[in-house]
Amino acid sequence: MTKEVVFTPNAVPPLTTFSQAIISKGFVYVSGNIGCTKDFTIVEGGVQGQTTTALENMRKVLEAAGSGLQYVVKANIYLTNMTRDFSDMNDAYMTFFEEDAMPARTCVGVASLPLGACVEIECVAELPDA
């Protein structure tokens, strides 16, 4: 089995314990992204600002892998306050995907996320030329 590590300096750098993404068997597996800057500062704007920033970072990683958000087949979302943030997160999330081609998705409530983030998003995407 072969796998390829994806790295782009255009996105938030990964910690030493994981890669930004891995390519394997025609798919890109993107690590979880929170809404932070390259220096690991959480962005303003609450869950909508963080969702937007996390998805923009994911887009950069996917493009570095030769894919894109339009090829996402599955997304996993983690929220620290499902009751408060689910609707606002969805509003921001939906601006990144075609309404009639939304990826499969799971959204889970969690106790906490790195750096005090309120949302984290990971995904699996196809490689269009694989």
C-alpha cells in the first residue's frame, strides 16, 4: 500500500503528530481543521467565522493534493455547543458546497476542541484524475 503526504505552506501548518492530508487509493484524507490563522490564533466571528476559515484552509490542502471542495464525498464536523452553533455553522458550511451535491456528513457534539475552537472539520475527497 502506498500513501502520499500532502503539505502546502499556504495552509495552517500541521503539528508534528499528523499531516495536513494523506492521499491513498484515489482519495484525499484531510485532517481536522479548526478556524485559526497560521500562527494558531482562533479567528473572530464565532462559529461562522471559524467554519469559514476551517473550510478555506481545507480548500487549500485539497487543491495542493490535486482535488477540491467539489470532490468532497464525506465530511465530519465536531461542535462544542451543538444547540447554540449547529444552525450558524450550517449557514457558513452551505456556502462552500453546491446545494444539490452536498457531501455525506456527520456532525457530533464534543466536550472541547484544540485552542478553544468551537468547530473542527475533516473530510475525505476524491482525486478527479485517479
